Amino acid sequence: MNKYLIFRTDRIGDFLISAILIKSIKSNDQHAHITVVSSSKNYDYIKKFKNVDNVLLLKNDALSKIKIFFKLSRQTFFNSIIVHDNKIRSKLISFFLRSKNKIFLKKADKYSHIDHIEHILEKLKFKLNEESLNIFDNQPVKSFQEYNNILFHFDEKWIHKDYIQKFTNIEPTLDQLINFLISLQKKTNKKIVITTGVKAPIVLKKCVKNLNNKNFEFLENLG
């Protein structure tokens, strides 16, 4: 059995990127046993993935960090430790753990998520295959009609001034955002659940005030 430890102590969407990496490792190494260190926000979700053998919860406090370090240090040896969340806390914990191979992300912003995965796999002497991009295979998918709600997530990454200055400005105006959500609700005839991260964009807050009825629900601070 070859033990892999992967740090993914952020959100569900971030883990979905790691799910590609995990599936790639499993397809390249039939003896792979994968442990993921998760956050409170993605712990329950990660536990549902068949390619993950073990999930450990790391809360964002000193006591939790100490506990998980001692728990991991009691394990004899990891073939590879991968800090896929690029968090300082994950790097610090991994620094003191025993492993033949410790892998960190490249620092340059020009690299895509797939570039980072290919870099990690190269360090492992593995290759990425297209099949690994389909992380939901063999899992039942509901039809659109079976869902009562539609999730619309809008966080700071859509805001040009705050986050995407280096890219084309695709930030919607207030009117565009309102009209889009109203038309989406009318066309689907379903409730729209609007979510955002820790820093809710101002344009979204203004939009929600204009959508104050039973067809829309706003969930803030899900970072």
C-alpha cells in the first residue's frame, strides 16, 4: 500500500480540483491509499468520494492543528505529501511529517489548475489522462426536474476591481444581474438560492434587496 496525504483545507469547489488529482493517482497507482486533510466546509462532502480512503478534519484553530499533527505523525510513513491548498498551516504541518516526497504548488499566477495537477503528477512520475477529468463517473446524477432549487453562487472573483484586474472585466451591472436572475427564475419556475463567500460583492447585496420575495433566498458568508 502506497500512502498519499493531500491537504485541501478550503472549500468544496477547491476540492473538486483535487478530485481530478486523486482520480489520476488512483488510475496510475493501484495500491494508492489516499488521506485528505479537509476543512469544516468540505469535510462531509469529501467523505462521499469513493477514491478518498480517509478524511481528517482540520479546524482553523491552534488546538486542532496540534491534534492533527500528532495524529498524522503517529502514522509510520507517507510515500507522498501534497499541499494542494497552498495554505501556510498545511505547509507547516507537512514540514514536520515523514515522507519520501513532499510536493507544493508552483507560485506563478500564470499556471492553471490543470497545470498544477500535471506538475504534481510529474513529480509523482504519473500522467494525467482525460478520463480523470470526469470525477463524477459512476455516481447517480439527478435530472433537472428533480431539483426544487437552483444554486447561483456569486463571490468576489467576479468583481474586477477586487479580484480579476489582470483579466477582461466580466462584472455585470446591477441591472444585468437583476434581469438575469429574474429571467432565470421565470424560465425555470424554481426557487433561486443565491450564495456568496466571506466578502459579499456590493452589487450582489444591492441586487438581493431588489429580489426580496419568496422566489429567492440569499445565503451570505459561506467562504
